[in-house]
Amino acid sequence: MSICSKIAFLTLALAASLAAQETALDASNSVKIDLPSDAPLNLISTTMGDSRATSRGGAIVLDLHMGLTLRNSGGRHIRGVTLLITAQEFAPGGKGSVARPSIDVPPGENFTLPVDIRLVRPVRETAGPLVRVQLDGVLFDDLSFYGPNKLNSQRALTFWEVEAQRDRAYFRHALQAKGQPGLQQEILASIARQSDRPQLDVSLSRNGRAVGSIVGSAVPGTDRMAQFAFLTLPDAPVEPLEGWAMISGNEARSPQIEVLNKSARPVRYVEVGWLVKDKQGHEYLAGSVPASESVMVLPAGQHARLRQDTALKFTRAGRPIEIDSMTAYVSQVEFADGKVWVPSRRDLDSSPLLRVTAPSPEEQRLADIYSKKGLAALVTELNRY
Amino acid sequence: MTHPREHDLALLAGGEAGPVRRFLLGRHVRNCADCHRRISEYHEMRDHLAEIELPPDLAGANWNFLAAEMRANIRLGLEAGACVRTTQIPRRRNLRPAVAFACVLLLAGAAELLRDARPHRPATANSAPVLQSTVSGVELRDGPSSLTLLNHHGITVNQTVSARGDMEARYIDSDSGSVTINNVYLQ
């Protein structure tokens, strides 16, 4: 065999090997999409884009880039949708959700929801679809809800919708009170806050210490019980009384916060926002401490304790953030009748919360419209509904 | 009975054993017929040697002078040897120990590398499912398996975590301009 023949043979062998390692996925076999027959949504089409399965050593990597085109087949405007994603074969117990809040889809209109997933697992034979997509909930413009609600999507979609109504009203008021220059000033301030907002990378584990994939992400430290300081929001129906968490370096574990329902109505869900300050005085939104039970009842004037048995480890740009102090504030309350409370813009403005906390999905969307399409498009959008 | 050594008997016969040695050997020889006979043989040999005529050049030799000269030569030789020993002698460097040591180090290093590369059970702390924010999205890792909800087109996101055990990433879909919220749950 000549040298040229050998090179050609090796090239063909390499190409065959690569072809065996990477294959395009067949949508009909790899993904199962379940929509109830009585759902107010119809699946119009599914695209798989450049979804691929790749073999790497002893593992298989599945990159799914789907686009689900859905149609509002009901009679009301849809304000939000949540899909439940399960991949039980790949990560035991692993599930996720893809939600699209802050939308306004009239009856008969289509919209597309992207679902981008990466699954890594050891190579083994499996039967059936790799991923299952189910409808978990649909929220309508009158805040009514449809769906199995396995992920408490009704509550999440309702909170996002109430925040959206609050922020749309705020920017509309700025437009009415100060004209387009006033609206422009407000939206530019929002964009500046979003770009300046410090964010943390967090790893979270249950029943023990959090672990991180970043080498050197741990700060050696001794355990200490740290108490929360509280930001009191005047209009909040629930007041935090006392709370603490175990702190060790850049890790916080097992937060507990006692709250008092100071309203006249029973409450079935409370969530407390959690801020941490590092040794240099920088303050970050660490996360939230929700009620332990998905359904709780806290009568008027009664106490309850929010308790979670998880460990969170904080880093920023790969470096551990050593926790110096913690602050908490009531961020969400759901009453027994399904009505919800979120901090008002005045509450946010009169505290460091507006600077530290994430903007609502609607504020994020309005800022994006201004950035890409300009002030006129933002005004048109605010006048739509 | 233990007999004295041959050279002790020879020294006794020649009258060159020390006083204590001579006493002890003498007592043994008086009671031992064999050793007494060996002493007699040594005496006969000495008498015989004395009767032998020496060569002419040694006939008038001064034996004490010869002994002193020999002693001086021996000392001279010893001192010369000492001088030679203090001189640095360039020696050919022996690389074998270094090569052997390097081989041992190489073997130990390879063993360590192979030990780390071998698939093994992760530490207890790492075996629990972990939820974390990454550049590409929110990842749930459980041993060798992982589930990641990716940020569509890698757009900047706002990520928040709930101590209940879930993590959320929000991003603007560049196609539709709508906000999409991915959430991954730690079970």
C-alpha cells in the first residue's frame, strides 16, 4: 500500500469514526410532547434546529434545541405559559420548566416557545423518548388558570403577571405625567440598573454543604450562626420577626425566618428575599427563602416559620464571596383567596431593593423594546393594554 | 582438651611469648604430650636452622639495623600513600544511580496520574445532586449525569435561586422579544 493510499484510508476511517460519534436527533423519537386534549393550546409544529447527540468518552451528550409553535385555541388572552420538562432517564429526579410570562396572545394567534436542553449521561440502552414535555399551566388575562399545576405554576405566573401590571402602570404613569422625555429617563435608569446590578453565581445542594465545580471556590471558615437584619416594607401584609442561617465562609445553610401575618386575611404562601453583604460592603441578591410547604395556612395575626434545609455557596467571577451579613425582606405573599401581594414601586424606590434585586420580567422586556426599537415602539407597547 | 594454636606454640618455643601467655602455655604443655612433642619439634628446627651456614652477603648482617631500615621504609610508604589519597582524583561520573532514581520518580508519577484518571466514586460531598448556575444555563448535576436548561442563544440572563431547591434563569428571546424563564429543580 502506497503512502497516498494509507493517508486516504486513515482519512476515511477518521470520517467514519466522527460520523459514528455525532448524529442528528429524530424529533419524533427523542421528544414526547403531551398537551391535554382540553388544553387551551394546540401544538402547531415542532422544530429541532441543530439538535444533536454526541458521544464523548463513556458519556452521551444530547443537545436539544427545540422550538414549539403553539396556538391559543381558547377564548381569552393568554398572559403566561409554563411547560414541564422531565428527563428521568438522564438525571434521576431531574426536572425543569420553561415559562413564558408577560405575553399577550389573543385567541387564535400562534407563538413560539424555545426549549433548549443539554443532557449528559453514561452510555446505556434506553427505550422511549429522551425528553418529555408537558403543559403545566396557562394563565389568562383575568388571572384565571388552566393546567395540572405540578410545579405551582399558577402562583409563579400570577406573581409575574401582578409585577408586570405594576411596572407597566409605573412606566405608563411616567409617560402621562412627564411625557416621552420622562418615560425615556425612567427606562434609561432601568437599563442602567440592570447592567450595574451585581450578580452572584450560586451552587445549591440539599441536606448538607453545597459543593461547587469551580476549583478553589471554597473559603475556609468556621461555622457561625448569623442573624438576619430586616428591611421593613410599610405595605407588606407579613412582617419578618427574626431569622438566622449557619454561615461558613462563602456558604450559608439552613435559613430559618419567623414571620407574622399582620393582615386581616389568611395567608397561604410567603416568600422572603435574601440579600448578602460581603466583607467589602458589596450587597447582592442571594436568593429567596420560601415557605416550607407548598400549601400552608397562616391565619391573621399568627406566626409561622419559613425553614429550608439547603446549602448555598456563593461565588463571583470564580472567586468565593465571603459572607459578612445578611438582610431579608418580604418579597411575595399569596392570600388564601388566591390574591397576591408584591412590593410596590414606592417600596422598592425607598430602599436599596431596586438597585439590588432583579427587575420583573416585564420591566426587562420593556427595556429590551426600547433598546432595540426605540422610544416610539415602547410608547406603542405601553398603550397596547 | 583444647590445644593452643600453632603459632602460640611456635612463639613459646622461640621464647617470644609474653609472660602470662608463657605461663598458661607452659602449664598446658607440661600436661599435654602432643603439644610437648610439637614444642620439641620447634626446638629441633631452630637448632637445625642455626647450624645452616648463611650466604656470604648476609653472614655479617646487622639484623637490628636491617629491621630499623625496613621500619623506616614502611613509614615512608605510608606517608607517601597519605599524600596520594589527599589529591583529588578525577573520577568518571557514574550516572546509574541518577537514572535509577529518575525511573523510580517516573514510575511513581505515572502511577499517580493513572490513579487520578481512573474512574472512581466521587467523594461523598460531590455525590449529592447539585444545582448550579453556569455560563450556559442552569445545571442539575448528579454524579456522571446532568440536566441543563440552556440560555437560548447565550443571551445575558438574570439568575435567582430559591432555598427551597430550585434555580431560575431569565433571558430575552431575541427572536420574539419575549422573556423566557428556565427553572431547574433539585429533587
